[in-house]
Amino acid sequence: MYGQCILCLESTELLTEEHIFPEAVGGNIAKYVLCKPCNDELGRWVDAPYVDQKHIQLARVAYKIKGKTGNIPQPFSETYSLNGSDGQLKIKLDKDFTPRVVPQAPKVWVTEGGEVGFSLSRDVKDRKDIPKIIRTVLSRFFKSEEGKRLGWSDEQKENAIQRAIDGATRVEPRSEQIKSPLGGRWTIELKALFAEHIKVIYEIRCLEFGAPYINSPSGGRLRAFLRAQCCDEPEPWDLKDMAKHLNVAPQIPKDLDGFIKYLTNGNPHTHHIAVVTPASVVCSMLGMGAVFHDGDLDQAPGVADIVKVYISSVTGGKSGIFCLHELLGDGQ
Ligand SMILES: [Zn+2]
């Protein structure tokens, strides 16, 4: 489709379909507003970091939102540490939350008595692989400088491998039950949340108000902010300062909050919503909101000022772009 890309402002034959709310979190309103390179850049630097946030992943699990790959993420997929009786283990949770011991690189050493010692941690489910692993690890060790210094014959080496395998098969698994808590730490990047809201707000304003908005100072500020995100090391910025500069507030104005609850049947966490008024866009995604005003922050928009509402249900409810009377169902 021919048109002007709203990010780089180039005119192109090939505008691509952009999901206003990210597709990976169940956004299903798409518009041809970006050229391919800009669409890819925003996907990589703005949408992906947002979608990767832990609480967003949790929401995707809760509402069974599949990504482009058809998969629902596993938010607990980090590696955790566990203090067991035999030291610290690394644990990972499978898709079905079953814990598994993460294999650690085997250590081999020569004991004071001139024997070969080694340590290896494997999940009990991988027990059958242990003889093979021992053979590989020790054979490699015998070829190393340290191993060669032992001066062992092939027979001695083979005996040592056999002894190690026999010893390992006699070891009973320490525990198949995790009794102590799994330790780990999650971080949430406010910046990623903020940038995604700015993207949605900018795109909606461009769609609703067209060239006058795109060419306005306000449009220019948001566009510059988004373009600045699209690199490895965006310029550092202060969240508070930016919020003031862009007039973004972290909460939905009171009367609109009630309206959003009305639209979502009291479940704002299962929807992406943007409410457009002449001077502002209120954007709420999975229960977290931002308000962008062109004018003074004190002039909170009211229900009566609403021009349009963008709703995208992540659980299969009403989705699309609506005028107020359509949503209130007065049939005008
Ligand atoms: Zn572009």
C-alpha cells in the first residue's frame, strides 16, 4: 500500500501492517502506517522489550495469549539456585513447571593418591546418559597435558573410566523433592513499558489526526523519542523528566477509569484500550495505563469529549475502533 511512513516520514509503495497494540500480547488492530524498516525497528526495540517483561509474560500465561510462534511464554524460565545438602544446584523449570537440574560443566582433578577424581551434576532424569558423559569427560582429560603427566597405559585409563562409571551408577539420587525455596530475582523495566505506551499513543494520534498531528511539535517530540529508542544504547533519560515533557501520567483519570471498566466488563486486565479525545489519548494495556495530553495535564479528558475508542480484547471479546455511541449501544 502506498503512503507516508509515520516514523521516518518517507513516502513508500510498501507500507506494512503494524499492530497498534503488539500482536504478541493479543493486539488485533492493524493499520498500514509504517514502512518495513521502521516496522521492524519498532518491533525489535520497542515491542519486543515490552512483551518480554515478566508481568506481561505472566498475563500471557493467564490469558493464554500465543505469540507469533504459536507459543505461550514460560515466565519462570530463568535459572534458579537451590541450596541442597550437597551444595548449590542450578535449577530450571520445564514448560509444565517441573524442576530440572541444569547440567554443570564436569570437573576433573588428580587426587593426592594419584587417582582421578571428578564431579558432575545431572538431573535424575538424565541418569542414563551419565556413563557416556563420564567416558567422554575422562577420555578428554587423559588427552590433556595434566592427564598425559599421569603416564598411564591405555589399560589403566580404561580401568579408571570403568571404576568411575561403576561408582556413579551406585550413587543414589540425593533428593527428588525440592524442599528449600528456589532463589532468583526478577526485574521489570519501566522504560520498556513507557516506550510501548508512547508508541501506541503516537500511532493512534497519527491515525486520528493525520498530517496536522504528524507535523506538529507534539508529534515531532514523540516521533523523536521513538526513533531514539531504535539503537543499542539509546540516550539516557530521566523517567520523571520525560513524563513531564511528554505529559504522560501513570494513572487513568477518574471518570475514564470507570468508563474503561464499563467497556471491559470490569476486567481491564484482559484488554488493550485507547480512548481518544481532541487533546489527549488515554492508553491502558493489560491494566497499566498512561495518559498523553497535548494541553495542560489538569484538563483531564471526560467521557463527553471522547472521539473514538480503540479496544482489543485479548480473550476473544469485542475488538476494533469504535465511536462513543456505538460503544454505549444507543444505536445512533
Ligand atoms: Zn519508515
